[in-house]
Amino acid sequence: LGRLYENRTGIKGMFLANKKIDNQVKTFITYNKGRDWSLLQAPDTDLRGNPVHCLLPYCSLHLHLKVSENPYTSGNIASRDTAPSIIVASGNIGTELSDDDISMFVSSDAGNTWRQIFEEEHSVLYLDQGGVLVAMKHTSLPIRHLWLSFDEGRSWSKYSFTSLPLFVDGVLGEPGEETLIMTVFGHFSHRSEWQLVKVDYKSIFDRRCAEEDYRPWQLHSQGEACIMGAKRIYKKRKSEKKCMQGKYAGAMTSEPCVCTEADFDCDYGYERHSNGQCLPAFWYNPSSLSKDCSLGQSYLNSTGYRKVVSNNCTDGVRERYTAKPQQCPGKAPQGLRIITSDGKLTAEQGHNVTFLVQLEEGDLQRSLIQVDFGDGIAVSYANLSSTEDGIKHVYQNVGIFRVTALVENSLGSDNAVLYLHVTCPLEHVHLSLPFVTTKNKEVNATAVLWPSQVGTLTFVWWFGNNTEPLITLEGSITFTFSVEGMNTITVQVSAGNTILQDTKTIAVYEQFQSLRLSFSPNLDDYNPDIPEWRRDISRVVKKALVEATGIASKHILVAVLPGLPSSAELFILPYQDTTGENKRTAADLEQISETLIQKLNQNLVHFELKPGVRILVHAAHLTAAPLVDLTPSHSGSAMLMLLSVVFVGLAVFVIYKFKRKIPGLNIYAQMQNEKDQEMVSPVSQRESIPNVPQSELMSPEQLVDEKLEVQPIGK
């Protein structure tokens, strides 16, 4: 359809439409809401009474169906629901709609017959419920006359509405259904101002219409009285009566008709064939209506026809063409699916997971449903209507679980599988590795997680300045360093959408020595056991050792260990310059170690934690491993150093046995265990957590000539 016009005549189901057929636009009319369409019969005579030779379907009347968007001008077609059956339109007679030879036509019987009223286009205004039609010529020239018709356009009278010719810009009728007043907008010249001419036609009528001035008129379609399943009889003013109608009374009577095949259109999925029957289209399967049908219920089985909407017919063939209720057939379950309510295949430990069971064919409510969650728990339902919101389950463990669903009835069964990945959010990552290691010796690094079980993880390891990471599925790795100095190790742990990391620094030397330090008990009163505090105390202790012994800071590395009682580990490092010269030998390290132990045993190493609080630093005892980590060629020196340290330790024990209690090896083991379990704040890509320094240790290079200022630390 090129253009559709809903005729505002108050006649339900009537439409005019322009349709393009074989590149020709033709005008059609329908009285049953598009069920049937027909061409317009051309007038028998023209405006002068000459016969018009126009034979259907080769020739017909064609109308322009454009409605004006300007409220002050009429369009190509006009009608009113208060003036039943009167239609005024511009068009032409011929084989197709054309913009040439346009004339004005009027129908006073709802489009069944038409008459020519003007040979040029006019604007037509409805007054007095359509009892008066006012026509004004479409022209660019000034005019002073208009035309009036009191008999639905059969005859027209010429009237003058202004003494001077007026360029007409628009015409507007006064509001109201009974109006007899119209206003003409225009100007006398192109330079003059707008002129408004008000025309009142009340003086034309000398009385109001009485009942005897009306006659009955039956709506029909080419003689067929039943329109949209009803007979409607209107009252219309007799054409010879010249009286003012006033308020229109509308239809007089309306009675339903007996239903015929013409009152029914093809239902959805059906199309009308050449024999007039409605048969299924090639793309439509009538059995699909019962696809969503549940066993024990019914559905409407279409006959291929449906009554036209708003049709009021009764009885007749209505029963034969109306859809019949039919019982839903039983079906075996088919197309079973089990999904999560959010469509995801992941879930968090301890949180509700909602599963939805869907079935393409079959009835869930009349089937037995079994769901196995894959964690040793399964449920069964005889009626799924009690779980319309889904089946909820909470997983207590992490892992990948195989969720299976089974639906069965007396006709068959179907099953479906879903794999659900249950995880636990990763909160902390701590990288555990030694403070110092020997060159070319294997070192174990372990990523300690909290919580320890979070599902499938990926570990990415970065060593020093290497641009290529090492990716593993295990949280522990063994590696060696072939270059001496301070090296960094970073581990990134990927758990779902979360990535946490921790970085530590390890000192690598060919040989070194270590010594456990202890402190006077009053330090424990101020130990908050946090990484920041331990780093500060490490720097203070190192500064005290340098001041007491005169040893260069580049040879000393101090690490305060986590846990209570407070303790630390002292490393003596063989520092060398960038040229590789002046490298310390094993004897040099032994000499530095002896000097440190001597100063420690003489209580010469101390620092002031805060005014009035003095902390003494002592040599606690030997580490469980040899103090000297050398090559086999230096085993004699290592044994000598071990005996020297043992002798000094016994001397200290005798001198201070009543002053201080030296922690035993069991205390050291406890400290070592606590050090390995220490957790530091990781860096997460999804949370803004302040960055924790990469290491609690200061490299010898970083601590050379460092001037530290000790601030009092409160309890």
C-alpha cells in the first residue's frame, strides 16, 4: 500500500488505500477492515452531463489521499465522522492515479458512487454537521467568491464573501459541531497586512430541522447491507429541505447479521488461495501451536480463519470457522537445559547459586526432576511449580563441579550437564623466601595465600629485570642466581578477575655469615609486629652496629624478624666495588664477625627507642645452619669460626646468667615459623590498597652513609 486513509465518516471498518500494481498506483476501498478490496467506480457523467466511458477494472476513479498538515488549509481528501458517508476528494479518472487533469469528486453514500463537482482543486469546509459544504478555489490569484452546497454536493451556489478580491491564505471553521461560522485569512496585496474575514451563514436558514425533515439511509457496500457484521441505518436530511440541523443524532438502528464467510479473514500463518480458501503458508507449521502446550491443558486449534476484528456478526458459519479448544498431547521431555540464573559458569564459595531448568518440549510440572549438584548432594522434584524462582544451592568447597539434571515422564526422559567453577575470593598473597642466599645455589620461593583454597590459580614469576616471566600452576618454585647483589622477586597470583602480587628482595653473595640478635625485654612492650615497625628498627639497629664497631655499613644487613619475643638476624656480606676489586675473603668476614660479637657481648650496641627507654642489642646464638656459607675449600675456616662463636657464647652465658635469659633453639624455631607465616598487604588490580614496600630489607648499597633519625615510638 502506498498510502492508507482511514475515512472519518463514523463508519467502522471502512478504509481507502492507494496500492501500486505493475508500476501503476490505483485507489481501492474496503468495508471489512481490509478483508476485501475493490476499485472505485467512476462517475457515469462529467460536470457538464456528458457520459463518462470508464469500465472496471481497466478504468476507475483514483483519489489523492494526502491530508493537510496545515490546520488552515484542507488536504486532498476530507470527511467528518459527524457527517456520515460524505467524502470529498481530488483525483482523476483513468487507469492510474495522476497529477494531471485533477478534478474534485464527492460521495454521499460512503464511497459506493461518486460525482464530479469541480474541474479544479478546491478547499472544502464542513459546516452544520455536513449540512453545508463550503468550497473555495485553489489559486494564487485574489478571489472574492466561494461556493455553497446544501444537498451534499449535488448542486452549488456562488456567494461573495468580500467586496475586494482577497489573496486567500487559509480557511478555518469555528470550533463546535454545530458551527455555521468560518474565518478566511488573507491579504489584499502583497504589501498589505493580513485580513481576517468572518463569514456567518446563520442568516441563510430561517428555521431548525424537524423530524419530518429527515429520511432513513442504510449503509451498504455495492448493495450489501451487512457491513462489519451489522446493518446500520442512519438518518440524513432530505436534500430538498433547507434547514439548520444543529446537533446530529447519529445512527438510528443497528442490528447484527448472520455470519458468512465474508466476515472471516485468514488466521496467522494462513493465506487465501485462488479458490478463496485459507490454507497454511509454506513457512508455517500448524502443529507448532501445541509446542508450548502442557500435558493436561488445552489450546485453541485454528481452523485457518478468524473473524475480522470489531465484526459483530452472530451464528451462521461462526461455529465452523472459530478456533476449537483441543487437549494438549503428551510428549516425552526433549531439549533439557540447566543454566544459572545469571548465565555465569562461576560462583563463590558459601554463596547461593540459583539453577534454572528449561525444557523445549514436554511439561516440567508433570515430570520427575532430579538435580545432582556434583558435591555429593542431590535433590528431586515431582512438581517444579514449587521452584519457579529456580533451584538454590550453596557450595561449601571450591573446585569444578559437574551438575547434572534428569527429567523423565511416562513417555521418556532427557538429561543435561553443567560444569560450575566454584571459587573463593583471594584476599592476600605473601612471598616467602630467604633474606640472603649463596650464589648459584637453589632457593625455594613459596607464595603463601589467604585463604589457602581459592580454586584454580595461575602464578606469574618475575626475577630481577627479566622481561620474560615464568608462568606456573604451582605456588612454589626453585631458582638460582648467578650474579651477586640485591635481586627482586615478584609473584602475581591470578584468581578469576582478581590479580594480587607481592615483591621481596634477596641478597645474593658467594659467601656470607649470619648471626641471630636479641634485644632487651623492654622492646617487646613497644613491638606492634607490623612490617613498617620492623623496617624502622632494622635501620636503627644497623646504625647502632656501625657506630659501635666502625664497620662499614655496606658489610651489614639487619632484618628484624616477625613475632615475639623481638629478634633479628644479622648478615655479614662480602661487599665489593663495581670493578670487582677489594673483594672480602672468608678471613675478612670472620674478622668482621668476631668484632661484631665482641661489641655485642660488651653491651656496646644499643639505641634509644624513646626518651628514657634504652634498648640493648645482644648476640643470641648461632643459627641452625653454619654461619659461614663458603665453598668446600674454606671448610676449615668455617669450623674455626664456629668454635670461636661457641666459646664467646659460653662466656656471655656465664657473665650474664643472672642478668639475662638467652632464648633457646626452640624459641628460634618458633620465630622462624612465624617469619614464614607473615602476611603483607598485596596489591590488587580491583582494590585500591596502599602499596607495601617491596622488601623489609635495606640493601647495603642503599644503606651506605645513611643518616637515620630515631623517633620515639609509643607503646
